[in-house]
Amino acid sequence: MYMPLNGEFIMAPGAGFAAFDGSSNPGCETASRATFSTAQNYQWYDPTLWHGATSLENLDQEKYIFSVDEERVPCQYDDVIFPPETSFRVNIASSEQMIQLRSISIMGQKFTSDNRLEEYMQSPSAQLQFHGQGTFRLSNVRCPDKSGCECGNTADHDRICAALLQNSGNQCPVATCKDPLKPVGHCCEICGAIISLEYSSNFDIELYRDRILHTFLNLPKNAGIQMAISKVNEPQGFLGNAPHSSVSFVQIVLLDNKTGSQIGTHAEQLAKDIMGDIAEHGQSFGIVTGSLKAATGSNWDAQRTDGHTSATIAATVVGVVLLLLLMGTLLLLYRKGILR
């Protein structure tokens, strides 16, 4: 029997089959049970299904980049590749009903225009590979802004997080630090550091990414630290009211592989080194200002110690005040002759 190149096996309930490579003796195999998972559950917006890399060479060598969760799903200026000679079925339902990409490669064919892709999407193969209420739009252009472009997945943030956390009851893992951070575009809180950059028209995000990689991350002492750098957009409110505008800035997220009381401390130190470099050389890279936030296990211990000390001081002060009030009351009562 020949396996169909484009087709489906439809098997009756309880049916089974056996396969061998020709060297074994049919009928002498040890019986075993194989379970096939349904392909209907795979979603385009599931970050766990994607690997991102800065080049095809890095992709082949499995040198993947770290990104916030929204950017782990293909962004509007990304090239998407489904490896040839592989089968897949993915739900492309989208909040915008339009998935914007630079290009997409399927079964060895690279599509850079909507017309060619639309023709393919009508084929029997595409009908098996893609389902759901969504379509693709291809631009075949790179990000036109040297300061970076936003990913474009913000409208599907909830969909991305639901897919990411579907096997954990939609619950994020507990961040083991005091006041954990929530990067823009990320689903869960983290322990580590975030640097936010305000930039001028001279800023080049790829040039600055290389600066951080070669000056800091490639140093042996910084092994184990992950960095994500991208342009993001965050709503801005007025005096705590509902957001009425938004502002773009460059976000650098740093995570380390430390645990316990040391979690985040390595990332925090690197962030401080980067901030020192910004103070000295930032203007030459088009950086106007930078701000740093950090959450570490050591901060948690310090915060808890400080809180305990403050509580002790407050209790002592209250105790002294109550004692003075009591003494004053006793003195008042004594002078009135009530106490004997």
C-alpha cells in the first residue's frame, strides 16, 4: 500500500494497522498501542509552537532568540517557514481576521504575494493544513523604521496567553520575588530586569542590539542571561484615568537562570552595567533617556526585612503612646481621687 501524498486516512473505531521496514517478519511484531493526538488543537497564536531566529543559519543551528510572548508568535514583518516534507494542521482564527506577515514558506514554496498565496489556499493541501476564520496578508517588505517596528499582535494578546497557559489551568507560575515585573507583551510576571529607552531619530535598534550582544552578553560572566529587545507600545492614562493615548519605546527584558534568593540578581547587575554604558555612550546611539526596574529574590528578602523592622518600630511607637496615655489617665484619675 502506498501512503497518499495529499490525503487523509479515515479509520473505523477500533481499527488498527501495523508498519514495518521490510527487514522484519510481518506477524512477528510485539503488539503495542499508539495514541494519536488530534491536530485540531494546534493554534497559530500558541507561542510554544514557534521558534524564532535572526537568520536561516541560526534557525538550522537551533540558535533561537528569546522574546516576550506576543513576539514569539510571528510578527507583521517576519518570514514564516513551515519545514518542507512535514505535515501540520493549524487554526488561523484571529481577532483581526487578518494575519500580516512578510512572507510564508509552505512545502518548499515561498509566497511573497497575496495572489499566489490565495491560489495555494484553495488547494486540497492548504485545506488540510489551515482552518479557522483567518486569512494571510503578505507585504514582502522589511520593517521600514530603523528604530524598530511593533510586532502587531497586541489585539490577540488574550488569545496568545490563553494558548500559552491552556495546560496550566490558565494560571501563570508564581514569580518568587517581591513586586515581580510585567513586561509589555508578556503574559506572566517575571523576576529580572526591564530597561525602557526613550530614543531619538538617530536610534537604530539592530545596531544597539549588536552593541549589547558584543559588549555584554557575549562575556563569559553573563552566560545564562536571556535578552529580548523590541519596540513596544503602552497605553498612557491621565492622572490614573482610562488610557487616552499611547507611547512607543524600546523595551529590554533581561532574565537569568538563578534560583531562590539569587533569582534576578544577575540580570539586575547586567541591567546596571547597561545603564552605565547608556550614561556614557547612549547619546551616540540616539538614546535620550533610560529607566531601570528590577525584581530579585534578594530584593524580596530585603523588602520583607524592612517591612518587619517598620512594623516593629510602629508597634513600639504605638506601645509608648498607649503607655503615656495610660499614665496620663491614671494621673488624672488619681488627682480626682477616684483611685485609692
